[in-house]
Amino acid sequence: MKVLMFGWEFPPHITGGLGTACFGMTKGLLKHGIEVLFVVPKAYGDESQEAVRLINASDVTVKMREPVFQDYWNQITFMEIGSNLIPYVGPVEFEKMVAEDLRTTEEKMSPVFAERFSFSGKYGQDLMTEVSRYALIGATLASEQQFDIIHAHDWLTYPAGVAAKHVSGKPLVVHMHATEFDRSGENVNSNVYDIERKGMEEADRVITVSNLTRNIVIERYGINPDKVFTVHNAVEPIEKAELANSEKHVKEKVVTFLGRITFQKGPEYFIEAAKKVLERDKNVRFVMAGTGDLMEKMIRRAAKLRIASNFHFTGFLKGENVDRMFAMSDVYVMPSVSEPFGISPLEAMRSNVPVVISKQSGVAEVLDHVLKVDFWDIDAMADAIYSLLHYDSLTTMFRKHGTEEVNNLKWENAARHIVEVYKQVYQE
Amino acid sequence: MLPGTLLKFTNKFIKSNNEKYIVMRSICLYFQVHQPFRLRTYRFFDIGADHYYYDDYQNKHIVKRIAEKCYLPANEILLGLIKEYGADFRVSFSITGTAIEQFKKYTPEVIESFRKLAKTGNVEFLAETYSHSLAAFKNETEFRQQVQQHAQTIEKLFGVKPVAFRNTELVYSNEVADMVYRLGYKVMLTEGAKQVLGWKSPNYLYKSKPHPGLKLLLRNYQLSDDIAFRFSQTNWSEWPLTAEKYLNWLNVIEKKQEVVNIFMDYETFGEHQKAESGIFAFLKALPGTVLRSKKWIFRTPSQIADLLDPVDSLDVPYTISWADEERDMTAWLGNDLQDEAFDTLYSVAATMSDCDDEDLVRDWNYLQCSDHFYYMCTKWFSDGAVHHYFNPYGTPYEAFINYMNVVSDFLIRVKEYEEMRVTRGKPVKQSEKVLKEKPVKPVTTSTVKATKKVAVAEKKTTAKKIANPKAIKKAK
């Protein structure tokens, strides 16, 4: 079986978890004999090609005069509506892009219809244009390549998937890694929402990364439950040298939050819980690693609670520093308000760090050897942290069973479930 | 005359005067009645600040519900059966101290109804640890105290001093046998665990290897669980279970086998098996159906011990219980959480052995309840529908955290009490005999082999190979 897969990024050029997940998944699929043609908007040339044939969308020539593309373009104009709410964009970059957009508005139609389009490969202001353009690439590839199934990851690639389906008549599977509700709470971007909904409606099957996400898809998007299947994410096992405890230079125990400091990740609950623990035990240090729009507010809150001497901010951590952070942590906390899956607890567990996760995360569905609390239940969260710091057998148990649990979450197993979904549509 | 002597006398009388009673084989019904004091959600910031640990609302609610659904209607049925069949129908109970306390507090009518049963003289009440504890594993002094406290409670309530013993969860080993025997008990109930019996049948009276004076009744887990676990399982091949069908299973048991021990939680009736499943109708019908066959009669553990001679002695070096497939201790002790919690609590056993602070003694009792450790069992991640049913906590980790918070506060109070006692001039007892700590070992293959060897050695002198009743039934 051959799959035409539309993604938005691929390692090593990643800005979020999507690229990592796609990489693990394609490797897993390969083990089940599935061949993958992976399309990314912009290929840099140094991507791992061990599991896939990577297609650079920028290299695909679209012959716009062919009627089929004209027709399709007419159908997808809804995607052109400009939006100023784009995920993963900081305020400074945002302003710059809006200004740029104003300058280029008049010319907007021309790059779209150019024969070759250079993708930025980033989540930028002209994202909607890129998404539309990427759809045309999808249609072109669909008419040129041989494949059995189309698989599209997250809303950015749904129009491409839908276009490919229209041109080739092959079945479409769309994969929900996150919904607009997870990203934006109740203030959803209606354009994004529409693309997500239409993509899922057109799809033959929808794969969600957790039952939590599956429920959102069914309840908030009105998708027929019969075609929505949960396939939990997995992690790639990593062989890395054991980081020595010498990484740790403070004698106090360290409790860590690591992630974007945004509404979705629930940083304020972490601070409130820290306050409760510190009231009882001063020999603990709390670390908030990451950055985001709520960071300044969090710093102010920590100061107001008078816990700043035991509460530290690191700013954005990358690569090796993430591993070092885990190596010096005694407890990892993920208090997310809404987390479709949540890979970071698995990384912590892999580093032998016991974790506390919110029940509002998809990953809670697959883990037993963790402490689960409601994100809003600060008392329970504080209690969980305190217990991990004081009752040694808890940590012993988590180290003993947690590592094993994480090692069993293999992409190879997750891919088997994806293949089952493929087979369903392949037979229809 | 003491009840035991009276029984012996009647049995001798029966033996010599009434042929039918000798021919008729025994069924021993024993029901366990237990309610723990469930803990409230106790956060670490309560430590040192709030010393009340129990979820009164939940405890009251649960005890009232089970009284209404199980204890009261089931007692009513048993009372009716005793009136109808007289001396031929007898049952035995073991009621924990923590259950009795809660009945007194929330449902005194349950105590009354057990009293009515006691007055018939057809009901034997067994001895056990007051708070359904696992003290036998830690501290003999504590174990003795608990057994004595329980016996006094039962005697005060029902006017009869218990003479047969059952340990918490039917936990048994040579070591436990030793302690029980030295407490003066001559009869004990335990599990007919395969790892101990091998090819032997549970349907005989046995005796303890280290103390041949201690007679053992072994639970027939197949026939017990047919009622306790499988009764309402509609996907069970034998569903629906009727009294007639059950009698047929009893009747295929080889004639030489003298006693069938059917032991279960009393909550089976109306709680684990809901009234809608027909469990009460089954309970009502079974004695009549069985008695009409003229092959079986219902006797209590003490009666059976007096009537029968042990066929063999059992050597049990590793602990057995009536729980799960493994029939061992792993539901309560053995994982890191359970062991830390257990060790932490018993670290103050010496002080508590002669503590005169009523509140501390009460909490000491309630915290020893085996249920708390059961909630921390991690086995159910893979296999425990039953565990999950009984567990008020979402995960064993939550159970552990809550318990440890409570025990942390308890230890602070004990420490304060010790200091207070020192200033009062009464030193803390130091010469406490603490049992050598022994890790609870699962039965290994070598143990099974060892048990089998013993079994083989004894084969010549005892009964022939006995297949289980179900196998015979299926072969037919």
C-alpha cells in the first residue's frame, strides 16, 4: 500500500510536535510495509529520508491553465480569507508580517497563480495563502503520482488532502493532532475552524490522537462518530548517554514545568500549587521553563505570592538544555487545561522523572504510572507534588514501571492501528 | 455448660443414636461481614492541623445502603430458614470490629438482626482481628491484642465466646497457625489454595503441620466463587445458577469427601450480586433443596471439627489467602507503596501496645485495616475488575498519597504522646517483641515443587486423587 501524506514540517526543521510525530509515524508505517510519499511545503534537503520519499512542494509546477485546477481553485476560495490569528507567532513577528501583508495585498492573486510558488515553511501571516497554494500542489501531485490512500496532518494540509481526493478519487484520511479549541480556548478562529470541519467532512476517516480529541471532533464539529478513530501517539526511543546527577547544583528538590507559557498549558495552576507546597516545605525549587504570552503575568504572580526566591524562570529551552532540565528535576508537572496528547511527560518519564499530569490531556489515557489531577484542582496538584517529594516509594514505583510503560508506547504499535484504518477505506 | 462442650456432647449423641447424621455429609456456610472506616481526602496541608481522618458521610452512606440491600434482607432470610429447618440448617459469621462500630453508629437495626440470629443457637460467630488487620505479619503482641479485643466484642454482643478462628482474608501460614494455636484456638478456616493442596481435595478436615491440634477447614473456591463471583454473569456457561444445579454439583463430589466449605463475603447477597439477579431466591431455595436430598446437612466449623478427624496435615511455609487467582498476599503487601505504608504505620507499634490515649488507639485500629493496603495494589492495572470495584480511589497512587498523609499526621501525634508520657514519668516500652520482618514472597516454582513432594509423600496414607467437582460434571 502506498500513501500520499501531506505534512507541514519534517525533522530537523520543526517548530512543534507535529513534525516529530509525522517522522515517528512514517517510520512505524514502514515497518508494516506501507510506502509513504511525504509532502512538505519547503524541503531544506537535510531531512531524514530513511522512512519516506520527501517531496518538496516548492519544486512542483502547477499548470494553472488546466481546467481541473481552475475548477478546484474556485471551490477553495473560502480559504483565502485573511486572518490575523495565527498559531505559534509572537507579537513582534506578527506586527511585521501584518505590515508586509498590507503592502502585498494588491498583488495577492498573482503569486497564487504563478507556476511555481516558494513556500516559507513557517506559520506566517500569509499562512492562508500558503495553505491554499499548498492545496493546488496537492491536486497536481494527485494527478502525477501513483498511490492508494491520502493522509493529511492537521488543518494546514486538509485543503491539499481534499484537493488530492477530488483529482484522484482516492480515499482521504485526515489526522487531528490538535483542534482549534485546544489552541485558542473558546475564542476560535472561524476560518481555521471551517477548514478543520470541511476537511473532516470530506474525509473518509478521521484519526484523533486521543479520545479527548475524538470527543471534541464529534461534539464541537459534528463529525459522524462512526468514522472517527483514536490512535494514540507514541514516542521514538532515544539512545542517549545517561546524564549524570552532577547536572544538579542545588541541594533542594526541583519541580519543573516545561512548555509554552500560554493559556492552554495552565501555567497559573502550577504557580498556585507551588505556593501551597512552599507554605509547608521551603526546601523545594520550582522551575518554569519556556516562554509565551503569559510569561510576564506569571512572573508578576510569583512575585506577588512572595515565592520568587524559590520560583525560577528559564526562558525558552532547546535541545540539550531540555535534557539537562529533566536531568535535574525531581518532579515534572504538566497542568495543561487542554492537551490533545502531550508528549513532554513521556520525555520526562524516559529521563526517570516522575510526573504529575492533568486529566485534561490525551496522554493521561495511555499512562497508569503517573499522578493524574484535574488542572483546576490546585490542592490535588500540590498534594501530588508534595507526596512525590516526601514518600520515596512513589518515586521508586514510577521509576520502576514508568520507563517500561513509556518504552511500550512504540510508533510501530500505533502505526498498526493506522494501517487498520487504511485497510477499512481501502476495501470500501 | 460451655457451647463447645455442649456441641461435643450432642455430636456424640448424634453419632451413637442417629444413623442418618453420620451418613450425611457436611456443608459449612461461612459469611464474612466487614466494613472499613474509609478515609476522607486528606491533603498534606492537613498534616499537623487536622486530626480527623474519616469520611463520615461516605461511611454512613455505604453502610446504610449495604444494610438495606444486603445485611437486613439476608439476615431475615436466614432467620426464616433456621425456623423452617431447625437444627439441620446452620451458618457461621465473622463480623469485624470496625463493621460492628459502624452498625452501632449508623444502623443499630443490623446489630439487632444479628442478635436474633445468635439467639437461635444455629449460628456460630468466629474470631478474627478486631480491625480486619494484617498485624500477624508484623507484630504478635498487636495481633493477640486485636484477636482478644474482637473476641470480647463478640461475646458482649452475642453472648458467645468465639472458639473458631479466621484470619483477615483467610491469610494463613505455619507461622500464623503458631500464633493462633497459642491463642488457644483449635479450629481455623483458610483457603483451599492449589499451591498448598496440589492434587488434594479441600473437601476434608485437615490439621496444621506444626500444630496438629489446630484443625483446618479449607474453602472450596470453585463452589464458593460460583455463587460469590459468577452467579450473575450471564456469559457464564452455567448461567443461570439454580439450587438444583448446585445440588447436582455437590452430589458428584466423591462420597468419601466429607465436608464442602462455602466461604464468601456476606455482601455477595444483594450487593456484589444484585437482588435483581435472583441471588436472594437462590439463598432461600438452596437449603431446602439440599436438605431434601438427605445427603447433606449444614454444620458450623466447630461442629465439623468435633465430628470429623483430620485426614492429613498441611505444611504452609508461604502465606496463602483467598484473594485473586494467586491466592497470596500480593493484593495487600509486596509493592513498594504497600510496603512503605505498612512499615511506616507499624513503626509505632511498640508505643501503641500500651497506649492509653483513646483517640490514638481508635486511629491505630482503623488505620491497620487491610483495605487501605488493598487500595494501593497495582495488580489491577492489568487484571483487576474486582479490585476496581472495591476501590474508592482512582489509582493506587492516590490511595497511597492519601494514606501516607494521614499516617504522617498520626505519627506526629504518637510522637507528642511519647514526649508527654516521658515528662509524666512513664517511659515508653522498649522491650517489645517485634516479629522479624519477612518479605512476602510469592510462591515460586520451587515452593510448589516442595509442596508437591510433601503431597506425594503423604499420598499413600491419605485419600486417592480427587478431581474437582466441575471436571467430573463436565466429563459427564
